[in-house]
Amino acid sequence: MNQLLIILSLSTVAFSILLYEKTYAADNFFLPGDAFFPTRLTLESLDQLAKTKTIQYASPIGSEYGKSGDAGYAYAYLPDLDEEFVLNMKGYFKWHVSTGWKDFIEDPKSGKKVPLETDGASVLVYPSDFDPLKFWPGLRYNEHWRTETVKFGHDHNQINPCCSINHKDALMESWRDATKVPPLQVILPKTQPKPKQVIEEPIVIKGPYQILIIQQPMIELFLAEEDIISYAGFWSDITRDYHFSNNEWDFFEHEASYHRD
């Protein structure tokens, strides 16, 4: 009986991957059971974040896929996000501007070259114990995504696999390790799901958590072929600079304020 269940499960995944290869990837809003909550921030929007402690769902860079209708939660509130945490992230943003991460344009008033933030950076909120060297950033690892999507009025047989990285191996890995990666702990609003309507009342993200800031398209991290790939992780007490070199990922750990002026 157990062998039959395993065969059926593998068949389901194999069929999903075939479907995935023939269609575009679906990317719902946040669903209960997701490993992270994504947004995009710029240096300017970080100032606003310090005041509101609220972020809006935005697909990670390189994940602009068609939505599978409207399903999920569009906003998240981080009650434990303090000014020091935001200042540490701002230091990282400024550091990347000064090293040429952003494009530069001419200010029409001063005539000087000023940094231009276009898409900003992907910012992913994870539980504090998520290990990005063991599991891939950007994968939802949500074994209940189909059930949660159906709650928003979608036909169980007509929804596509939901993945922020447009690659069949990413889908397989997200499914395979879903039970190994704890979901982001949140408090859902009292608003009940309605057919094909996203919920805009914020979820509340329970701490402790970590925040990953990623500049590259997520697929580049997943495939990791160049030594220039890097990103940063922030906790309340430390920060880590992750980098890919000599065909492997590693990190340098610093005090939380390392990137600040």
C-alpha cells in the first residue's frame, strides 16, 4: 500500500512538471504554508517601511509570471521590525549603490550623476532558522498550495504549479523538500477568502525572522554559474554576505550594523 502511494505521488509530480513545461509558471500571492513573504524595496521605500512596518507582496526579480487568478494575501505587517533593523538594511542598499549596483542618470537640476533605482531589490522574509545554504531561496516549499488556492474559488483541476523560479527542477525540489522546510509563521486576518479576490488586509508575521536581500533574478541563484553571484541576510543581531565561488555557496558573518556608514 505504501509503495502504491509513493508511485501515485511521484506520478502526480511528474504530471505537474509536464504541465509546467507546457505552460507559464503561476505565481499566487502569499498563501499559508509558504516558506517566505516577498516584496521589493528601494532605498527610498525603506524610509517608509520604518514608519509603516508593512510590506506589499511583489514577486522576486525575474519572477514576473502570469497570476493564477487572484489568490492569497497581498500585504504583511512586521510588528517586531525596529529602526535599527531598517538602518542596517539601508546601509546595505547604500553600499551597493556606491559599488555600481544601480544605474546612474543626470539630475536635470544639478547636472550631477545620481543613482537610479529601477526595480530595487527582492526582499524575502523567512523564519530566522531558514538555511539558504541547505534550501533554495525563492522556493515556496508549500505542500498545501493547491488546497490553499482552491479556497479562493479556483478549480482544483485548472490551477498551475506555483513557483517563483521558472525551472522544472525548482518545482521538483520545492515539492520534494516541502515537509523539511517550516512555513513562515503568520497570523491571518479575520477576512475570509472570496472567489478570485486577493485579501488586502495584512497578515502579521510572527518573529523571530530573517530578511534576505537579493539583487539578481532568482533563476541566477538557482543555477549559480558565475562567481559574481551574491546576496545578504539580516537578523536582529547579525548579517551575512552570501557568495558563490569555486562552484559552492558560502558566507561571511558580521555584526548587524556592518554595512552602515
